[in-house]
Amino acid sequence: MRLLNFILILTTTFTAFSQLTGTMTVDQNNVCLLDTEPQITFTASGGTAPYTFNYTINNGPIQTVTGNPTTTLLVSTLIPDYFTYTLVSVEDASLNSAVLNTVEYINVYDLPIIDAGPDQYLCAGVSVALNGTGGMTYIWNNGIVNGVPFTPTVGAITYWVTGMDFNGCSNSDNVTLFVTPNPTATTVVDSAYCDNGTIQLYASGGTPPYVYTWSNGATTPDIWQLLGGDYICTITDINGCSSSVTATVPTSVIPGICASISGTVMIDYDQSCSISGVDNPLQYRMIRALPGNQFTLTDADGNYTLNLLPGNYDIEQVDNSTIYSPTCQTLINVDLPDATSAVTGINFFDTISGTSDLQISFTTSPIRPGFYSNVYLNVCDMSGNALGSQDIWFTIPDGITLTQFSFPYTQSNDTVYATVTFGSSCISLWGTIFGQSVLINDVLVFNAGVDQAAGEVNLINNETVYTTIVVASYDPNDKTMFLNGMQSDSTILLTDQVLEYVVRFQNTGTASAIDIYVLDSISETLDLGSFEFIASSHPCSVSIEDRTLKFDFPGINLPDSTSNEPESHGFFRYRIRQAQTNQVGTVINNTAYIYFDLNEAVITNTTYDEIVEPSSGINEIVFSEVHLYPNPTSDDLKIQSDIRLLHAVVTDLSGKVIHETALTGHIAQLGVQSLPAGHYLVRIEMEGRVVYRRFVKQ
């Protein structure tokens, strides 16, 4: 047997696989907070795609991301920190893996805290340097260089600065410069006549209130009793911004010691043209010296004094009252031969109709929806006689509630009745009202009256009408002009001769105001000689220096509004006529300066009233008073007016029409004999006007 040998040759084929690996790269290692997000790029090679990359952040838990073969992560820079990224391993689709443990870092720097500095309040023309802090370099907008002074313009301007630190990180901040204009002032100067020159200063601009510093030591806007010469006033506003103004007082005559003329004004009951025991003194009567047109007012005892240079003068009592009529001598010539002359007893005597003459006035503090306000009634016997008891009444408009009154009272519908007892010739009454359901800009009409006194003939001033407008937030220190009892709408006619001004003030401080005085400069558009004081909330003395009226409330002790809001208010009221030189287009402005103790002046609003042509189709008429007499009456009622009467409607206090009739002429008779006793309202229609009046049927 033959053996066969076989050799088996096996052939094997090997495929060479590349080794699985991966890389991790970061495009920026150092970044600033909230800056551009860094990118981390994972790239794999070898193995089979897709790939899974396993990585940690700061050695935390394993996180995965897939790439084919590359993927990119964006890293948020919301917090500053040092971040370590470790690529632990990479795994391919065949589940092959490679351990890598490669490391990259990202450092997120915090932003610098850049500070542009605090906001600043500056005066116009003042230089300032802005300095940014918190960085190494700074760039300002508007061309400003850090630390270099510049002069900003007026207004509120915001400046931005960008600062950069040594890491190259930057941040921004801003500062606002509030640049206010400096106050300015104009002056009105009267020459020094017998050492009584005056300067009236009117400040504006800047931010009131102002502080006034005069070269003669005065601290009020208006100064008086001045010698001739230059006077410098520095006006400083609440922000410390200031400017100066110089006013020159001319010396019209050689100043020296003045001679004087003095006397008294009395009611001459016995018409003897001399002072007797039955006569009463008259306060606030205007006395004038000519030439020179110098005025003064009588005091509470009817006395006056005029200080004048030597010379010859005509002294007259100006007929500035709607109540009194000057009699006897109205113009007295007086000679002052030298500076030692002192002429006394230059007296004037007035009369009134009848033995009594009651006058009533009505005023309110500003009325606001949902707030308490005050009403003030002043009743005086203008004859100076002390009264006993007298009946008064006043109406309360819809939406207003009376919550308190200083005398016991009754109320029927809208009318309040009270019997008041006088301890002297005048009495001041007040009450509290609540704006329960009134709205802003509502027009409220109050009527008030006092019944006829024994021996009283003139009944025109026994009634009054007061019209005011409901306000919202308000400055409690204000000035308002009234025309025929109605709040002015800033337009008047040439024939609206008699104007009434009310200045209201309130102590809004933290303690009582011991002394208060108000300065009120009378412009040339008003007839200073016609000034007539009407009423005030507290005892008040009035004096005059040149064309400035001073209303003085010494020892008023006005409570502050926090401790006693109702009694923290005060007011005064006066009449004055237009100047005869006024024309259509003339503007009458008036401002008051209120001084609480030693504080700077609180400046009221400026009233603005322009004289206009009467509306088309309406005749220009004199708004005179309408007179009802006798009132009270038990028979017929007479109506008298300068304006032609047209129609009358009588209603009871609930508004029910009782009687109406046509009227003609200027005097008409209204038959009321058949009416029951009580109070009634009559609506009187005239040419171009409608008024309401009350009367009492006995």
C-alpha cells in the first residue's frame, strides 16, 4: 500500500482598522461675563460614525453629545467662574470606545462695576468734571473726557461712560446732570421822596421759592423807605442757583427829615363837621397828598399820618367806599414851611344813610371732591355801632354738606339759618363743609344774607353771591379775582369797574405760625386810591407804602394743617377799581407774597385778567347790584336795578314756582302779600343778565 502525504495550506485575510480616538478644542479660553459664548468642538476619528462623546464639567456627572464626526457646544457665560471640561471617552456606532481624559478650560471673568457717579443738580454756567470709577480706561459719550471739566447746557442730560478692566472686560453706567437756569429778576423803582424810595422786585426762572439778599440787609422782594442810590439784590433759588440785579433809586429831592400831617376820619353822626362823642372812627379810609400823589390808610382807630417834605399840599380823603360818603371838607390845603412842621387835626368826616348799615361777605377755602373745606361769613355794621342779635342765612349748593358751624343753626333744604350775637360792630363766622359728590370744575354758587337792622336804609350790601370752581390738587396759598361774586374767567370788560381779590393762605408746616403778613403790590392798571378792605378770617391791619399793600396778622398763631386742618386756613378780601387809563387789550396781573414768621415768602399764583370787547350781540353793561326792598316785607316787594328789568319768578326753597310776572323799566313792584310767612327765592331776568335774590315774607 502506498501512503500519500497531503499538505493543506490555509490562507487568512486581515483587515487593518484605524484606532478610535477623539479630540476636544475650545475657541476661546478667557471670556467676559455675558460676552460672546465660547464654542467647544468635539471631533472623532477611527471607528464607525456616529460617535458619542462623554465629558464632564468640573468633574461632575458624565454628559453626552453626539457627532458625525464633529459636534459643537455653545457655552453660556451667565455666571463668572473657572470651568474645566474633560473629554472622558468617545464611543462609535459599533460600541467600540476609547478612553481619552483630555482637558480644556474656560475662564469667565466678572464684568467690572463701572460707576459714573451720582446724579447732580447744577446751576447754569457751572463747570463740572465727570469721573468714572471701577475700570482702567473710560470712554464717555458726547465727547466728554474723564476727569476733564466742561460746562453742561441747561436741561436734564444723561451722560454714558464705558469702562474697561485689565481683563479686557467692559461695562457701562450713566449719570444725569440736571442743569437749571439761574433766577432772573426785573425791578420797578420809585424815586426817593423824603427818604421813601421803593423797589419792587419780580423774580422768575430757576426753581422757587427764592431767598432775597439785599445790599442794605433786607430779605424781602420789595423794599421801601430808601434813600437815593444803588441797591443790589442776590436772588437764590431752592437749588442754590443765584444771580444779582442792581436797581438805582433816583433822588428826586434832597432827602431829609420829613414834616408831617396827621388827622382822623370819623362817621359824623350829628353832621357837626367836628369830632363828637357820638362819632365812630373809620379804618382803612384812603388819604392822599397832592402834589406827589402819596397815599396812606387810616388805622383801626381812624388815624393817619403823612410824612412829607416841606411844601404846600392839598390833603384829600379819596372816596374809595361803596358805603360811606365824605362830607364837610373833602380837600384841605396844608402848608409845611420847614422840616420841623407837624400839622395835626386834619380831620375828615363821612356819613352813611340811616343809623345802621349791615354788610355781609362770604368766602370759602378751596373746595375739592371728597375733602373738607371752610366757609367764612363776615357781618359788620359799617356805622361802627355794636349790634345785638341778627338773623343771617346762606345756601349750600348741591353736592356739598355742612358739617359744622360756629353758631347754632337750622337747615331747611339748601338754606342754613342762624341768629348771631354781636359783641362789637363786626363778627366773623365760620363753618366746615364736605365735598360729598361734587366733581372737578363744577361751578358752585353760594348766596348769603343778613336781615335788615333797625334804622337801616341801604340794603344793597345785606346780600352777597359767591361763586367758586371745584378744584383737584391745589396750592393752598392762592389769589383769585371775583367779579360780582363770580370767580373771574380771565376776561373782563372796561365797564367791570369794581374788582374783588381774595388771598387765601394755609399753614402747611409742622408748628403754628405766630405772625403772618402778606405783601401785595398794586400795578398801575388798578386805581390804588379806590382800595377798600372788605373782610379777613382773623384780625388784620392794613398799611400802604408807595403802591405796596401790607396785610398784617400779628399774633395770629395759625395752627399747622397736621394738628388742626380746619383752622389752619386764613384769608383776606378787598375791592379795587380798574385804572381809568385802561383800554381793551390791557392785562391786569396781581401776585401776593405770604410770609409765615421768618420764613421766605410763599408766592401765590398770578391772577390774569384781560380786558376784551363785549361779545357780539351783547351790550356792554354795568353789572350793578339789584336791590330788593323792603326786605323783610309784609306787603309788596320792590325791585330796583340800573339794568332794564324783564321778568321775575318767585319760588319756595324747594324750587316750586309760586309766582311769576313780567317786569318793565328799572323799578318794578312784585306782589307778595298773599304769600305765607317764610323765606323765598326770586329769579330776576334783565337785559343780558340773570340774578337770584332772597327775600323774607313776614
